[in-house]
Amino acid sequence: MSLLEVEGLEVHYGGIRAVKGVDLVVDEGELVCLIGANGAGKTSTLKAICGLLPSHSGSVRYSGQEISKKPVYELPRRGLVLVPEGRGVFPQLTVAENLAMGAYARRDGDVARDLERMHGLFPRLAERRSQTAGTLSGGEQQMLAIGRALMSRPRLLLLDEPSMGLAPLMVAKILEIVREIARQGVTILLVEQNAKLALEIAGRGYVMESGVLALAADSKSLLADPRVRQAYLGEGAA
């Protein structure tokens, strides 16, 4: 069953068409990646999906309902949550307060249980629960941003460049956490600059070039595709 269906999505900046008629689908339970060069339109696509950028035309359906005209604040309550590029943590709040903000709109009684689950998934956040977020390392802030999003109990998680600016060991750790989140049942659409690692953890992938989707296939096929290897994996074409 398709959880997210995007058809003919167009995003314009003035006279510039940043996203040009994109069609993509994410099924319930999938981990799907969207890769491409800087400026290809990946972040604009994510922002348009969750309403942070107005779409010029096209349709965005989430759980069978059109959401392109819905207020942005409604979408997390419906289970669609974005972890933005640059993390976006509240720097003056503590780790514990940031995580609590993720559950702000919830009215159920399981918030404390989910907080313990976050501490299990991110032990470093448990160690630094009283520390202000602005004093954390980049990798720790990324963990916090993901953990805060998970505290809202998302059904669909949009992740925008979670490895950006991180050391290689931390990149591998963050993407392994993303894979574990998917294993736990959260549907994920991942935009990621590290194409090889993204394709290694995702089941399917889309390749974006100059605002259009140039390729779409299962991850193994994309990893073996000479065009992808040459353009995004730093290898020569076969």
C-alpha cells in the first residue's frame, strides 16, 4: 500500500523551475532514498511534500489524502515528520527538553516509554540529557534531531541529508541508526549526499538531476548502474 504518492510536482523559485514534474511513490514500511548532486532539487522536493515550500502544481497524497494545501502544523499530527537539513535543534534547550518538544502535540500516556526508547536507540543522548543542545557535537545534534522527530511517533519520516558535515565514522553510525528505525516499522524517505551508503541501506532509490527524476530502480540495480557509479559513487563507468 502506498503511503506517499507524489505526481507531477513542480516547485518554482521566481522564474526558475527547481522541481520539474516529479513522480514518486513510497509504500508503507519502505526505506526509499533520493540521491543526486547538490542543487538537483532534492531538498525542495522534501520541503514541498511537507508544505514548507508551496508547490506550483502537482499532487501530494499521504495515506490516500491530498495534503498539498494542508497547514504545515497539521502534518506531524497525522504522522508525517521532517528532519531538516542542518538538524534544526533548539540550541538553548537541553537534550531532554528537545526530545520533549517532539512529543508536544501528543495526548497519549506513552511519552515516558518512548523517551526511554530514544535513550536506548541513542545512548549518547541519555548521557547528555541535561546538556544544552547547542553544545553537542554535529553527530550528537543529528541524533537529537532524529530522536525528537521519533518522539512524535511518525508514520512517515522524511530525512534531509542526515550525514552532512559529519566525520566518516559518524556518518556510518547515523545511517545504521536510520536502517534500525526502518526495521522498527517507520516508513522513511531519505535524501542523502552519500549515495553509496544510502543505496546500501535503502530498498529502492530515485536519482534526481536538474529537477527531474532521471532514474528509479531497486537499490542493487542502481548500485550496479554505470551511470550512477560514475556520477555518484566515484567510479569509472563499466
